[in-house]
Amino acid sequence: MLRKDRAELITEEVSSIDGVSGAKLKTGRDNRFHTYVVGMVDIDAASSAERFRVCDEVMRTAVPVLHERDEPEVKVGGLNGRLPDGTEITAVELDPDMPTEDFPLELVSAESLFPRYGLD
């Protein structure tokens, strides 16, 4: 039996979140051999506060999957929430403590979000 890859596991987990209407994620390696999970999670929520909450819940669900797999270095900056109007919410927007507004998303690792979600 083949083991599910990280993107499949995360897709299954986030698809069960209330306010998520779909998810299309993939995993791979970049030209520096960094492993990543990228893709869109479709968010169907009425208010902007609710949209933000759902996007935060997506990351709160995705990051522990990588923590449990002992894969803290996996990049998750390309894992975005997409609103019905096409607007995207990124990991940088979820974390007010990111060092700059234009922090490179390809550098956002699961481990960098561990403190936000109570993991060590």
C-alpha cells in the first residue's frame, strides 16, 4: 500500500473545515531542493472576519500534519486561501509578526508557524 503524500493528507484534513468549499494542493521540490506544499483552498465565508478565521484554521490544520510527520522544514508559504471574488489570503497576512509586509512566501516554513499554533 502506498503512503499518502503530505499534500493529500493536508487536503483531506482542511476539506472538513466549515467554510472550506474545496482544496487543490500539491507537493514538490524547488530548485534549491526545498520541499513545499502549494495550492489553493477555496474559502466560502460571508464576512471578512470569518474568511480570515477560516484561512487561519486551514493553517492551524495543515501545520500540525507536517509537525506529526517530523517535517518542520517544509515550505507552506504557497498554501493560500482563495475567496469567492478571487482574492487570495497568504500565510504572511495571517501572521502579524512577519518581519515585513513583503516577506518572501517561499521562505515560510511549517516550523516558522509552530509558535502561532502552539507546537514546538
